[in-house]
Amino acid sequence: MSLKEHLYELRYRLGLAMLVISLGAIFGFIWFQVRLGPIPSLGDILTGPYCQPDLEKYRAKITNNGECALLQTEPFEIFLVQLQVGAAAGAVLLSPLWLYQIWAFITPGLYQKERKFARVFVGAGALLFVAGAVLAYLVVPEGLKVLLGFGGDNWVTALTGSKYINFVITMLFIFGVSFLLPLVVVMLNRAGVLSYERLAKWRRGLMMGLFVFAAIATPGTDPISMVVLAIALSVLFEMAIQISRVHDKRKAKLRAAEGWDALDDDEAAPFNYVASDAEGNDPGEKAIAADPPKRVNYDDAT
């Protein structure tokens, strides 16, 4: 396509993506206060950690019709919170639809092998992000217990809705993004930037760096969130190192089988210069098999 046609295609795909995100925001805004059958409302899910019985002695007795509730101190505060959370939840739930529009714009320029790796890494990234967010949701009550317990019996906490929701969303986002770090390590190893030998050599320093990162990144500054995030990242990072080890071992065997290490400095490398099409097919394989290229001796005087 021409550049103009590419720009039209980009506008079309972005328009569809924005439409999907808008519909997701409307759905999330409604879900914030409405139960979906057995699924609790989004507001109940977010306030669940704060309203656990273990935190009753730390928080103020603020209730709404006898139910645990957060505090609103400004007009329209809850409306803005509901709009923000609903938009985020809708974008996450409908992410396969709007991400497909981006994929549909990019994929015509990729080879079949590149599409395969892209699908694997995107799928693994989505699973890791969700796993990190779920872990953060489970850690939030314990972190709140530590943070709210510093004042002892002399203090009582009445959290405003906006500050509490921002705290929870920040925790979910930081844990989710942090879980993608090991995937980045695997991608760099696949690209040949980081080898297993180098990763193994840097293991201790990188593990220490993960603990420092967890201490800085966690918004609650409580030791429980920091330790849980650091341990989870250390386990995932060790898994990434082992995946890199298997990949490098396989790569070394393939290199030895093709005879790369046995080549002299003036000997031609066993490259296959025939380009494949977008589907990964090799249209020139048969032609090369019928008429293989001849080795040229550049030292020959002729």
C-alpha cells in the first residue's frame, strides 16, 4: 500500500480501538455499582481488602446502610473515581478486541515466524500481568494491616475513596508490570543480547537489584508488599535464567551441527540467502537444490 493508504488504515484501526475502549468504559462504569449475577460489583471487589474483619479495629466505623464504606470529602469525588475505575476495568476486560486492531495493522509486515513469537510473548505477558495483579490484590489487606497499625489505639483511620482506590490500582499496576521483567530478559536472550553465561554471572547483583526495585516501587512502603514482590520477582527471574540456559544450549548444539565453530577464517559461512515470503515459505529451495551455488575461490589468480 502507499503511505496514504497506510495512514487511512491506521486511522481506521485506531478508530475501532477507541470505540471498543469507550464501550468498555461504559460497561465498567455500570459494573462499579451493579452485581453481575454471582459476580460482585467492581466497587465491592475494590473495597474488599479494606472491609475485611481483620481491619475493623484500625478503621473508623463509617458505614452505608450497615455496610463498610469509604469516606467522600468532595462533591463528585465518587463519580470521578467510578469513571476512572470503570474506564480502566473496561479497557482491561475488552483488551483482546482493541489489541487485535493494533495487531491487524502490524501483522501484514511480519513473517510467519515473527507472528508466532509475537503471539507467544503477548500471551505470556498478559498472563504474567494478571498473575501480578492478583498477587497484589491478595497482598493489599496485609499491607494495610501493617500501615494502619502503626498508630496503635491512639489513631483511627477513615480513608477517602479516591486515595484508597488510587492506592489499590497503583499496587495492581506495579505488581503487574513488574512481573513482565523476566519476560523482557527472555526476549533479550532470544535476540542474542543477553546470554545465559552473562545472566548467571550477574545473578547475585540482579537479585539484589530486584529487592531494591521492590522497595522503591511498592507504593505502600510496608515490608510485606516489598518482600512478597521481591521474592516473586526473584523466582520469576530464576525461571527466566533457566529458560535462557536451555535456549543457549540448544543454540550451541545447532551451531555445532551446522559446523560454524569448525570454519576457517577464509571459509564461506553456510548462509542461506534465499528470502522467504510472509507465510514462511521458501520459494527458492527447489531451485537451489537443482542448481546449488558454486564456491568461489577468491585466491585464484583467474
